[in-house]
Amino acid sequence: MIKVISLSRDYGDFRAVDDVCFEIKKGEVVGLLGPNGAGKTTIMKILTGYLEPTNGKVHVDDLEINTDTRAIQSRIGYLPENCPVWPEMTVIDYLEYLANLHGVDESKTQKVVADAIRRTALKEKATAYIQTLSRGYRQRVGVAQAILHNPDIIILDEPTNGLDPTQILQMRELIRELSETATIILSTHILQEVQAVCERVLIMRGGKLVVDSCIDELQLVRQIRVTIDSPNAIEYLTSVADVSCVKKQETENGKTSYLLDCEETVAPEVASVIISSGDKLFSLSPEIRNLETVFAEVNTVDSQLNLRASE
């Protein structure tokens, strides 16, 4: 559905997005992650037609950004990080105005506005002025305007920003509901949100796409953490059958920890080779791997990822 080909964007001498390529299929829920300045917002602005790429192409089915920008925009619902709203308008008036801008038929306006209010739990604030709303409610107004015209692509930048725990759970349910009829791209700094609702993740670093993988596949990488009294154990630990990689982590108080890429079933052999070497084994445990672990790894310059990556 969405195909990004060799996408780059320069701001003067600074390259914010550098030769990025990916595809998103219809109905996928994809998390777009990265530290500040990684290029996430620039990519979202290009996908939505608000910013032209310096190089590369973006296709949505048979349409192309720049050539068919308006047609693509009519299919997209977009929540920017700081959603612009008119504070002097009521929620319902604002949404009716946005429905008109989206080209919703006048005879259907009340229905689509009422549906957006219901789905974003804004009923009790429908007649309130936006300037009186809390940050969380304003965020929900932003989501409501993004889904008014039933777009088949929804791009959400920090959709849970300012929401309380109950509202976050409601937002997760809404995203799952929307995914039944739309393709969703979600950008957030809250990794738990991506873990909870996304099936695939794209991770940016320094303008480059460094990870493009299903979340389940990321967690298939198995590791064991060992702590021993030797800072020079990589060679003999690597010699253990079925250990594909050993990473030295840290040394403190005479103890050094290592991460071994291997199945948990290899633990007895690892313990045996440590004891045979004459080193003391202080701990040995399986390492829990989740999205937070992966995100930390890709933002460590010297990390070596055993992941399907594009750099």
C-alpha cells in the first residue's frame, strides 16, 4: 500500500532523512521509533504531503507524492505531535468545520462527527470550548479530527501524549478498532504503547532506518547473561557450541558481565566452560528481550545487532 523508495530530505547542509526505504502493507499497524532528531517527524510530514523530499519517491497504491499529493492527502488522517486546534471553538463546532474541510458530504456531517466523538470518548466535552480542555482532552480532539473522514491511512504522532492511564487504555482499544479498516503508522516515545498495539517496528537513528522487523521476530533473539570474575573471557565463551556471539557488557567490583547469543538450553555448557577455565561464576540467567532492549541497542554506537536491519 505504502512504498518508500530511497527517501532523503536535506535542510541546507543537514541531512535529516538519509536514503530510507520501506513498505507498509494494507491493514498493518507500524510503530515508527527513534530518538529526538532521528528523522521520524520529517518522514511523517513527507508521507502526508506537507513536506517535499529532496530525493526519492513515496507511492500510495498507484499514486505518488508530488504528482498526486491532494488525492493521497484525502486518504490520510493525520495527528501531528502538537495538533493545531481553534481554542475559541467548541469541540463539536471544530469537528464540523474539519469535516467540511475534509469534504464530508453535508448530509453525513452530523453522523461522522457524532461517531468520532463517541470513538474518542469526548461526549461529555462536546459542547465545551477547546480552550477550557485539559491537554489530554485536546489530544483526543486531535485524534477525532484525524478519523472524521474514515481515512484508510492514519498517521498518529504521540497519540497518548497527556493522557491518563485509563485514557491510554481507551486509545489502545481505539487504535485496534481503527486497524480493522485502516493502515496505521504510530510514532511515540512510549515503547510500551508500540509493544501493546503494533505488529511491526521501524527504528530510525541519525536519519537512517536501522531496524525494520516484526516485533515478534525481534523477541526471538535469545540471550544468556553471565557474570564472572574475568574481564577476558570472550574467547572461551565463544568456543561453546551454539553460542553465536558474545558481548562484553560492564566490569564493576571485579565482576564482568557478558551477553551470549544462544538458547537457554546451552546454559549448562556455558557454566561448565567457565568453571573449567578456573573463573568464578557469580550469576547466569536468561536475558529478557523486549522492544526497550532493542531500542537501547540500536542507540548504542558499538552495538552489534543480530536483527534484520537496513543501514
